[in-house]
Amino acid sequence: MHINTIKKAIVLVTMFSMGYSLQSCKKSDSPDTPEPETEKVFAVGGMVMEPDGSYIFQTGNLTGGEISFVGKGANVTNQEPGFLAFITKSGFYYSYLSSENTLTKYSYVNQTMQTVKAIPFVLEDGYRYNHQWIDNNTLLIYAYQGDYKIVNVESMTVTKEGKFNLPTKAGLTGPIVGFAEVKDNKLHVGYWYGDEKYPTAVAPGKQNYATGTAYFAVFDYPSLSNPVYSEDNRSTSPGNDRNGVLKTFTYNDDLYIVTSPFEMVAQNWDKPHGIYRIKKGTSVVDPTYFLNLSEKLNGDVVLGGGYAGNGKLLIRRIRMDLALTWGSYGFANVQEFHVVDMASGSITKLNVPLAKSQPTAPNILADEGKVYFPVNTKDIDGNFFLYNYDSTTGLVNKGVQIKDVDAVNGLFRLK
Amino acid sequence: MKIFLTQCGYMRTLCMICCALIGGFFIPIFAQAQGGNTLEKRISIQFENIKLSAAILEMGERLDCSFVYSNQLLQTEKRVSKKYTNEKVADILMQLIGRRDLKFKASGSQIFIGLKSNKKKRISGVVTANGTPVPGAVVAIAETAVVTDADGRYQIKIDAEEQTYQVRVSSIGFKPFAKIVESKGEGDVILNMAMAIDEQSLEDVMVLGQTEVQKIKDSGFNLNTVSVDKFKNSTRDVNQILNTTTGIRIREYGGLGSDFNFSVNGLSGKAVRFFVDGIPMENYGVGMTFNNFPVNLAERLDVYKGVVPIELGADALGGAINMVTNKGTKSYLDASYSYGSFNTHRAALNTQYVNQQTGFLFKLTSFYNFSDNNYWMHSNPKYDALIQVPDGNGNFIEKSVRRFHDQYRSAMAQGEVGYVNKKWADVLVLGMLYNDHYKEYQTGARQSAVYGKVNRNGDYFMPSIRYKKTDLFTKGLSATAFMSYGVDRYAVVDTSSTTYWWDGSVRSSQNKHGEIGASTPQSLTNFQNTFFLSRVNLMYELNANNKVSLNQNHSVADQKSDEELSQMQFTPSGQTKSIWGASWQNNAFNDKLKTEVFAKLFHFGLNIGEVTSGKNQRAAQKRDYNKYGLGLAARYAVTADSRVRFSYERAYRLPELLEVLGDGVNVIPNPDIKPESSHNLNVGFDMTKWLDNHLYSLDVATFFRNSKDFIYSLPAGSTSSQFMNEGKVLVYGGELEARYKYTDLLEVTLNGSYQKTKQNQQYIYGTETPRETYGNMVPNQPWLFGNFFLSVGKNNWLGKGTRVQFDWSTQYFHSFFLTWEAWGSSQSLNVIPTQLLHNAGITYALKDGRYNIAVESKNLTNELAYDNFRLQKPGRSFNLKLRYYIH
């Protein structure tokens, strides 16, 4: 009996002390030593599918050579929402993640994204957002419902924040901002409204969501005061809500705005895709100008492009006669590239193969008179090329060969 | 370019572990397998062109015996030339004579050669000890051995002409004995035997509790059957036990009540179906899952891998798990309560009363779970899993925080009344089940998305009736039937206009959206789903070696939902599922070969009402599917202790309502979607050997799955999605489990699973564009994991009727890549790290297990554990459990 008591005591002591003997475990992980940054000019975003993988590779040349992503490049798969998240300047990457309310500044070191600094960054309704570099050190980020912040990216501090003063309309969703552009001490904003009960489209079986009107507001900058509002119903959805996808460009000192009624962005089947203008020195949309792109392209959709300079605008056209399902917008060879002569309004098709690409991807890059764009159509060896259009010569050239990915869905200039 | 990846180093390590296990565990078995009669002797002998009669004579000289045979039986003039090296005498004779219908019998210094008799006689009876049946006793005659059933019954067939034979009986805790039996004539023999308790060995013996498990496992299915007896004093739930078996990987999103992803041999999600006593879990509503079932409610867990028997009536692509609760007819009471870390309370009451005179039965099954789940979250930059909060100056600081919105509560009670062991029914029981749950959500799919108010709550009730009868209408026909109707009501609440940081402070307020999705407005969505299920299983025993079964499952589910804030009515929808199954089971070669061939017929009907508003308007729709599945499961007993298994099924998973017809709001219909399908193949070998008080057991299995038409959700617009047939994968691998047990003093189990999932989709969907990842290993799939389990216990150490037991378990998960391994620089790839998690517990049982007290620690070394990317699991926890069990 006495022995049993001792045994019981041993068991109880063991039972109640068991875990505490192991409490002192502590982890310490020394961070990997970063290697020196590699100086490059461009960043190419490659993608493989199912499950999706996204990779950034830096290079100094997009006009020749080849790029493979096997074993190379920084894995950025978790930078939701993919390449749309990236903003680049002066060798750094910036990524705003609305789900985490975080703006992070990265540098590309040893083929990894190394965090330089992350700051809390709450944008109301920041699920979709866009950006504009006001200068090399000042970044405007705005959410699609008008919340904005201006950031000093050197110190990673917010210098100004608020919400664009845009009217709401009873019974309608919005305003939904398609672009915001600081130019000539004015902030230009384009927006539209959504309507669940908007009349059914003329095209059979199609339903509209965006109302048939494009709206514009122009504010004094930097005070963002004295708004001037205007509207135009020749198209709708001025700009678009995908970060890094062409919205505006400046030609002859005037601001030009590309519209996007396309169903992936705003969904209005009755309005054409085209280009508006706000002339320098005015604060309203120019009622005398609208370049109807769809009319010249068999009623097709235009989304994405780049202003090459010299009055030449490259646009991405989606052949709606070939794109029969939603999936085919991104995965079938349905895209053509055209050049718009801004002086004459004429459109010329570029002699490149039919391409496939996420039409909402920021993968067309204008830089120093050229526009680079991927033709994600694989040759017999499974490779494809980045092409470039040179506004000086008017020629289109096959550039760097891309290997081992399903698509290039991001193109960025770092300098 | 295609890249094929291998991890040869790990495979070598796994092979070495396997070899060591096999060698270490089984050398003693083979060492003992020597000796026996003359026919079993091994000799080396050579014949060169001599008559058969001379060859037999030469063997007789060598063996110092004589052969007795009829010249009419053998071609004695036939000349033979052959060399035999270390072969059994019986095998040499068989080859020399060249007839398979002969039998050999050694008696003294004579070996008789005669014709085999086709006739058999049956020896059957009951093995008892002190008047009580002994289940699990081994009864053997010559080379044939069987195990007694739960009532101590056995049956063996021997040649009818055998007049004298030796019957050997053994069972742990009892003295083994052998008995010479004489029975003249060819009639069946009843032979009841009484065993004596071995007092000495009983010192270390408790009930083995494996009889039923062994019986279930004795089929060709690739099946893990887990007896939960040894876990009943544990605070683990059913999932945590399943997670330690081979081929299963459960990836949990958090603590008690969290969501989880369950994979069997690499296939997961809807490919795996769950059942409780054969009733599909989806019929129990959203509030009941395997990770809130306390272990005390289960008797055993059957895991069917890849090939699923017709009884479950399921369209299971990758496998099925059936939790079997106590369905015996004895009275018992099992009550337990545990309290532990994170303010976790778990109680279970499981009791049954049976009046043996009247057959009246009352059963109550119930549990209650509560936890704050407020475990610490630690920032882990190494694996890109930061926990950061604002410092008030526009910057972040990393810190450890407690989870603040993860409370979980669930309760269930099921009462059953009826009768057992009546003329008109073995069992006829009416039941009523009620379940209530409340669950808070702390994070989204990643811990970087923090929720502070989102929750789900609801209740469920289900009346049911079950019936069982053997020898219904005619001898050999048995029937089981089940019918239930369930109503599941729950609400998903995402009404907060405020979002939160990890420390609980406000992140943003006055949002137009909820917390779950920045693109979706605040919502309070009510669901009401109803389920009707009927299941009938008929089995007819044609004769001792042949059975046929017919199974029919019919279920009807209807869904209604509305959104309170927008007053939006979602479209009502319904689905009907009928699955017919037929099987034929055959035993051949003295039960050495068991074969089951089965066929399944699936019918699936879907309907959804008209959508008259919103962006995706459409008319009411209907859709029907019919599919046929086939399968086979066979096992061959190589020896009395070892078996090989083979199974195959052409399996289907039918599309679900949402996948075909959408939800009328955000999910666009795809009426052309096809069922997922898979060719599933398993080959296995298992061996179990008792040597005195030592048990050695080994189970090795390999599997192959060729699956296609996986149903995926693809985004279709900024807020819409559509399901499509997209995926095609090959999965293959192997698993091994070795076990050693010495009475009830010591038990050691080691298992490992290796599996690889290969992308097999050559072209991008709907195009002829090659997919770049074709042929590569699919990322984010655990591919190497294993478990070690050690139990040391001592009976009567602290007094008569007591038992002290120490349990230790270790789980190993090898790291795996979150994204494609070959793409991107190696230093930038995200990984789920290698983890080694330890659990330990001590149980003290008194009064022969009536009172039990246990202390248990999970994640003893407080590892930062992740099943999923950026989703930290609980750290170290302690639990105290008290249990009262009387039966």
C-alpha cells in the first residue's frame, strides 16, 4: 500500500509537470544574407497555370535574347492580385494588398523580392485600385470608389489622403473611378455608374451593367478643390479599374482617355470603345472629339495598349467573333495589335500572330518611343516572343524569346 | 521543355527505414518457421534420366522412409531429369509426379500418396472460457487457421475423409492447447472447446479489441481500419486520429472546429466522402464534421482508399471514411469531460440501456464542445507568415498576439428507442438527432486576412429509423434499412462595416463591403437545406462460399437561401441522387482467395428555379446524369498470417448542384460540365504474426490514380465564377505500417506515406496550346509524411484493476513547395516547412477501466505548425480528461 502511494505520487507529478519541462524551447532564425542588387532596366512577369505561378525576372534588354523562368526569377505568386499589384519606379517595386491593407516596398535582390519597408495602408474599397506617379518620389494610389492616398515613397509616408469629391446617384452603384491623372496642376478623374436594372443590351442575350454615360471631374491640384464636372454619352467607363493597364496618354499636350465598356471591366454592350479628349487648359471633356475605335474594328473591344510617342498609339483588340466564351478572352488566340495614328485617326493592324493574353494584365509597356508587348502564342517549340513597335520607324520587331512559361502577364520599367 | 522532378534521396531513406523495419521485426518469425514433418523437410537431390519409381525410391532412401502409392496413380515408367536445391519434399513430389490432384500424407516412416478428395466436412463450434465466448482466438487444423468471431464461433473446412486430426487453439491471456479429434464418416462436426485463463500472462493482458477490425480488414479493399479503443481516454477528435494513419493527410486551418482539407492517397476535397454508420455526412448539415466528433462516440474508423464498397453507396472519387459507432446490444455508459488550453471544454455522454428480456433499447449519444481557440500567433518571416500591427506612427511592428475572434461551440444529442433481438427484427430503432453550432472566423484563407466579426451559426435536426434483420423471409437473406429526414438551418454573418488588425484594433470602418471580401457587400445570408435519405441493403448467402448483395441509396436535397440585408432571394434548387450497387463475394481455395466484384449505377438529377433579376438571368433548368462504375477487390492468403490484396475501381464524382447550375447570383451555370472520373488501383500485402506474447504486423500498399475532368472554379468577371472540367492528374505512391506489440505492456507503431501528384493536363483548357507544367509534380501537395506511436502500460501496478499508460506520438511532415518547384529562383520559393510534432499523454485507469484520468499535451515542443501557407496552427496545449465507463 505504501509503495502504491509512492507510485501514485510519481505518476501524478509526472502528469502535471510533463509539459513544463519543455517550455524553454525558442527559435532563432538568422535571416539570409542578401546579395547585391542586380541593376536592370525591365521586369518581365511570367506565369504558369493550374495552379497559377507568377515570376518576375529582371533584364536590361527586351529587343533580343531569351528569358527562361526555370530556376530563375523571383517567385511572386503570393503577391495577390498577381502582377496587377505591382508598381515600379527607380529600381523598386511597390505592392498594395487590399486584403492585408499593406503597402510594401521591395527591392529585387538575388532573384528574390526583399522587403524594404511595409506600412499600414487602408484604402476604402481598395479591392480594385490604380496609380499614377506624380513625380519620381510621389505616388498617387486611388481605389475604384474614389478613396486615395499620396505617398512619399522614399520615406514611405502618406502625405495626403482623402476621397475624390464625386457625386453619388440614388439607386446606382458608384461612382466607379476609371482613371485619375495629375496634369498641369489639375487632377483629372474619369468615372461611371453601375445599374443592376439598366436596360438590356441591344445584342441578344446580353445584359448591361454600366450606364451609358462617361463622367469626368477636374480639380485644382494639389488642393483638390474647385471641381468641374462633365459627362458624355458617346461611350462609358473612361479608363479602367485594372492597375497598370492603359487608361490615358498625353498627345500634343492634351489628355486622351481610352474607354472600356468591355464586360470584364464595366459591361455595357451598346457603347463603343473609343478615345475621349480633354484639351489642355480646359476642364471638361471635349464635345468635338471622340475617336470611335470599335467602329473601325468591326465593333470589337479594345483593352490595354501603350502610347509609343510620335502620335502613335498601340492598342490591343479582342476579336469578338473569335472570343465565344469568357474563358477565351484570356486563353484563346483572339487578340490583335493595332496602331492608331492620332493625327488622322486611322488604324493599322500590326503584322504579328493572333495572340492570347489576359486582356486585363499590365503587360504592354511604352518606353522611349517603343511599345513592348507579348504575343503569347507559342511556336512549335513552345516558345513565344515579346514584340516591339517602334514609333520612329513604324516597324514591328520580334524581340526577346520567352521560354518555359504559359504567358507574360506583366511588363514593367524599373528606371 | 518538360521538367520531371525526383526526390531520390528521400526515397532511399524511406526504403532503408522499410528494410530496417522488415528485418528487425520479422527475422524472429522466419527463424521459427523451420522444422515440421517429413513432407516439410527441405532437401537437395538430383535425378538424371531415371524412372519415376526409381526417383521416389531414392528419395525414400534419403529421407529414411518408404512411399505408399498405387501404380495406377503415377506414371512410374516416366523418366525424369531434374536438380532440386533446398526444396520441400512435398514440392519435389508434386513436380516429379506432375499431378495437382494428389495429396501426400506422412505417417511415421511412411508417406502415402493418394488422390485428393473433393468432399469437405465442416468443423464448427464455440470457444469459451469460464462459460464466456472468447473472440479472436485462433483455431487451427493442419495448415488452415481461422479466428473466432465476436461470439467465440468458428468454422473450418477439412477433407471429408480425414478421420483423425489435431485442433490447436490459442488466444492471448489463455493457455493454448491442442486436441486430437477423431470423427469417422463425412458429416459435419460440432466441436466446442473451453480454454483456461493463463493467470500469469493476464498480468499484462487486457482485451485486444481487434477481432472486428481484423474481420473488416480481411478483404481485398485497400482499407485502414482504426480501432479507437486505445484512444478513448484521449482528448483527440476523430480527425486527429485519422491523421496518424497511412495515406491520409488532413490540413487544418486552425484549432477546434476549424475548416480542414482531407486527402486520401493524394485526392482531396469533394473526392473524399464521409459517413457515420454509412450515412453520408452531408446529411448531417454543415455543423457536424469529423473534427468535432469526440473519439468516445466512435468504435472504429474504416478508411477505404480509392475503391469503395457498394454498401456506402457513394460517388467517391478518391475514397471514403466511415465512422462506425457502437451498435452492440449491451448496456453501457461512457461519460467524459475534458478541460484544457485555450479555454477548451469537451464533454461526451454515450449510453445505452437494453432490457435483455424484452429487447427494449434506449440509446443516448451526445457531445458538447467549446473553445476560445485564443492561441498565440507568432510572426514568422522565414516562411513569409508575418503577424504585424500598426505602431500608431504609420509603421508596422511585428509581435505575437492572441487570436481574438475564433470561438467555437457545438453540441449534439441523439436519442434512439426501439427493440433488438425480436422475431420480426434484429434491430428496429427510431432516432432523433439535434445539433447546434456557433463558429467565429478569425482569418480568411491566409492569416494576413484578419476577421473580427464574421461568424456562422445554426442548428439541425434529423429524425431517423433503422432496421436490421437476418434470415428475412428465407434463411441466408439479411436486410438493413435506414431512412432519415434532416433540416439544416444556418446563417453566415458578415455584417461588419469595420475591419481589424491582428491586435483587435480597428483597421478601417464605415466600409461598404464586409470583411470576407472587399468586393462583396456586407451580408447576412440564411440557408435552409433539407435532406431526405433512404438506404436499403440486401445480402443473400447462396452457399458457404458465395454471397450476393444489393444496395440502394436514394437522397433528395433541397436548398433555399436569402440575404437579409439586400432582401435578395437566391434561387431555390434541388438535387436527387440515386446510387444502386450490386456485388458478388466469393470465397475459394479454402477461403484463401476472397473476391468481390461490384458494379454501381449512379443517377443524379438537378434542378434550379428561374432567375429573373440581376446580371445572370435565365429560365428554370434541369439536368440529369447517369454513370456506371465497376470494381473488383480480391485478397489471397499466402499463408495463415499473410495476404496480398488487389483492388480496382472506375470511380466517379458527380457534379454538384452549384457546379452545374450556379447559384443564380455569382456562380454562372455550366450545364455541359462532366463528372470527375478516375481509374483507381491498389496492390497491398499484409502480415500479422503472434509469437507467444509478441505481435508483429506489417502492411505495405501501393496505389495509382489516373484522374481527369477535375472540376475547378474559374473566375468569370470581377465577382462571378464558373465551374469547369479542367484538371487531369496522375497520383501514385506507397505506404507502409509496421507494428510491434508485447501483450498490453508495449506497443510501437511506425508508418510512412509517400505520394506524388503529377500534372497530366497536356493542353490549356479548350485550346491546343501545350500547358507548360505538363508532366511536373503538382505543388502544394504533401508528399512524404509519417507517424510514430509508442504506448507503454502496466496493469495492476498501482493496485488490482488499475492500469497506468504512457503514450507518445510523433508526426512527421516533410516540407513541400507551395508553388511549382522548377519555376523561379530556389531562394524565392514559398514552402510549407518540414515539421516534427510531438504529443504525449498519461492515463491512469482504476476499477478495470471504470474510472479514467488522463493528461495530454499536444504539440509538446510548441512548434510553429502550419498545414497551409500562412495559417498557423495551435501551439502547445494541455488537456485533462476524466472519463467514467461502465458496461
